[in-house]
Amino acid sequence: MPKVGAEPIRRAALVKATIETVGEAGSLEVTVAQIARRAGMSSALAHHYFGSKERIFLAAMRSILTIYGAEVRGALSTAAGPEQRLRAIVLGNFSQGSFRREAISAWLNFYVLAQTQPEARRLLRVYQRRMRSNLRHELRPLVGARAEAVARGLGALIDGVYIRAALAENAPDRAYALKIVMEYVDRELENRT
Amino acid sequence: MPKVGAEPIRRAALVKATIETVGEAGSLEVTVAQIARRAGMSSALAHHYFGSKERIFLAAMRSILTIYGAEVRGALSTAAGPEQRLRAIVLGNFSQGSFRREAISAWLNFYVLAQTQPEARRLLRVYQRRMRSNLRHELRPLVGARAEAVARGLGALIDGVYIRAALAENAPDRAYALKIVMEYVDRELENRT
DNA sequence: GTTTTTGTTGATTGACGAGTCAATAAACTT
DNA sequence: AAGTTTATTGACTCGTCAATCAACAAAAAC
């Protein structure tokens, strides 16, 4: 049943299926066949479009980071003033699309992938750098010279809250996660110079 | 060359080799043969003593958590008063033995293992609970009702700083990691009630 | 309407790796 | 000295899985 113009649809389906499969399995040790089946095709087709398992993973990772980025940008669009914008960035990091069980678990696994895969590492680094730069930019007028350190601390805290959520048994508690991070922001802004 | 009383020595060697191998590879996808070779024995012997790869991993994880615990206790032993003790706990988390490249990378990978392996998950949970309880105990006299939230935040921040260190290309910067976390403590203690 | 491009899969290959086993040997027991 | 326990490994089995390939089908191009 070959329908023309299938490529982008198939690729998207595979990326989605990869995130779901890795997220559910909680591990990168999933087979191409599993992913392909979930995406409704044969494993041969998955290889046909992506060439290798590695490339499938990288595409999925790119997708996750893109979603993060988009949600942060979305949250940012309505915010005015440094404090509002700072809080919007944090909020964006915990929005619906990103702070979901499989997404979190998949993210953790891609983090591990970045330990071995140079391209995965590059992607993650680019993303982190951009995030830190955004945070620093809003923090500068709020905490001055401390901006760099606070940006790093915030980034690390967000990552930490994420991996802790990956380990929780119930559905991740978005509100509580957000509370922890926002209170960090509160503390830093209380004593601003 | 069978020397009697080899079991504990072999087991220890395997645990050590596992942490090193996983840490270096940055992945759990290492073979029993690799681990065994590094520990100076055949893979058959590794299976003989541990029964399965899974059990080898669990033993390695237990070892890592034990080392953490010991270092925290060590740091705690000389500290007096809640604030000193709180800072000692943090310090213990970043001590020489734990905050090392392979240990960090291995820890991250065991974190991932805990997503799938019930026993690994249990171990990690027990460890986290104890750590949080320790933190809370020292925080209570310092920040009162906020103790629970701060303990959680601190725990998450420490985890976050760890995984970020796993991604760094150079040797992990212990001093900087510590600075980030200690400043979090500073902020929380500044406005104590 | 034939050729080319795009889509698709079942079957196969080839490698790798966990776990088992039989065999060998040194040390301890009686 | 014979028997038992502990240590140790090379060789093998068996399953799994990424990747390839040959073949078929439909649409597009010519």
C-alpha cells in the first residue's frame, strides 16, 4: 500500500515511537523492531529511512530538545520584564509536553547516550548552553554579578528535579517540582543587590 | 593456581572493575567478559561468583552507595551544630571518593538501571530517603517548617550537579560544584526565621 | 505503456554475548 | 591416600538483534 509522500510521516512516527518505547522501557536497550512495530511498520523500513539505530536515537533526541525549546519560547512570549521572563523560562521547562513520564525517562536515557555518542553530546551541550544563556540574560538585571552562578545552579536544579521525577513511581508531580525550583528563584531574588 | 579464600577478593575485584568499566564506557552496555578481564579473571568465574550480570551490577551499585554513605558519615563525624553538620553532609557528597569521573558516570548509569531493575530502584530509594532524612534533621532547627522542601531541593540540586559533571569533558570541577550547592545553602540560611 | 522513482516487507546474514558445562587442579578433610 | 570442597577456565550453546537484500507494488515521469 505505498502512498507517496510517506517519508516525513514515517520519520515522525518513528521518532514518536522511539520516545515512547525508550520512555516505557526506561532504557535504551530497545530493539529497532519494537520501535518500528509501535510506529506501524517493519524494522526494514525504519532502517530504510534512518540508516541506523543510532540515527533514530539522534532524531528522537533532537525532537525532545526541540519540544523543550518550543515550550520555553511559548511561555516566554507573553512575559514582560526580567523576573516575569525568568519565571516563564522555568515554567516552560515544566510544561505539559515536556514533564511527562516517558518524556522524562527518555530524556534521562538520552542524557546517558550523550556520554558515548558525540553527536548526542553536542546536541545536549548546545541546548544547555542556550538555556543557561537565556537564564543569565534575565538574571543579570536581577542579581548582577551572581547571574552566572545562579544560572548554573538553576540549570542543575532543573535537571536534578527531572531525574528525581524519573524515579518516582506515581505520575510525576508537576506542581511540586515547580514549587521546588520557584522557591530557589524566590530565595535568590529576595536579597538582590 | 587456586588459592583458598579467593571468593571475597574476587567479588571485590569484580565490583571495582564493574564501576570502572561502566564509568569508562559511560554505559551499561558492557560485557561480563570486559569486566572480568579487567578484574583479571575469566567471564566464567564472574558468573560462578555472581550468577548473572544483573547481580554484578547490583553489587556494584551497593558498593557505590556504601561509599557515599561512608564519606558522608566521615564528614559528619567532626561536625558540631546543625549548620556545620548540614554543610558536612553536602561536603561528604562531593568528597574525593565519590566525585570522580568514573564514579559519577557509573552512578548515572545505575540511576538508569533503577528505572528497570526493581532491586536497583529499591537501593536508590533507600539511599535517597536516608539522605533526605539526614538533611531534614539538620535543617529543622535552621529553617523550621521549610525543612522538608529545602531538603528535597538540596537533594535534587546535588543530583543535578552530579549529572552535569558527568557530561563535562574535563575532569569534574569539585570546587565549583561545591560552590553552587553551598550557595544554595547560604541563601536558605540567610533569611531563616 | 514502459521506465523510473518511491514505498514496503519477509527472509537472511553475521556478529556478539550471556550463561552453561565438563574438565583440571590445588588445597583441605578424614 | 582417597575423597571432598573450592578455584578456575576454554569451549560451547542458544538466543537476540542490527543491518542487508531481493523482491514486489504503486505511483510518477516520459
